Amino acid sequence: MGEPWPAWPLIYLDHNATTPIAPEVLDAMMPYLCIALGKEGYRVTYLPVDREDLLKIADLEAAISDETAVLCLMWANNETGVLFPVEQVAQICRSRGVLYHCDAASGG
């Protein structure tokens, strides 16, 4: 059946980075992250976007810290149509030892 998955350490979500494009998404997720996961004091880093709603790679790189366990990014924003540089982000995550999840449901 193939090789078994590697044993990943448990991941505790203490910090989240997001963009300000859809603050209602963050508002909807915070109760889940803070209450359901028992993480009062959960930190959020807002990554700015430019006038075209594009994420600056330098800002993303600066937001990754030693505490970053997983980076999740949409390939395409389903509201604005912006495509994010998912391959470049994957390379950054790999070089920093961060797991990477790409939501590609609206992309391509």
C-alpha cells in the first residue's frame, strides 16, 4: 500500500497570519480557534496586500517564525480572482521547515 506517513509532531495553533481581504472569515474562525481548541490568547499577524490584493513575499517571509508550524494559503482568492505565487511560497516553506497547505479549490 505504499510507504507510511512520517510521524509528525503534534501541532498546537498559537499563532495565525492572515490578510485583511476578508476580515469576516477571521471573525468566523476566531471562536473556533480560541474556544474549541482551548487557545485563549491566540495571536494573529495580518499580512498586508497591495492595491491589487497581492501578497508581498517579503511580508510572508517575515511573518514566518520559529513558532510557525503550518502555512495555509489559497491559490486563488475566490472573491478577487488574485492568484498567489504558490510555488514560490512552497519553496520558502520548504527552506524554513514549515508544513505547507495550499487550498487550490478556486485556482488554476
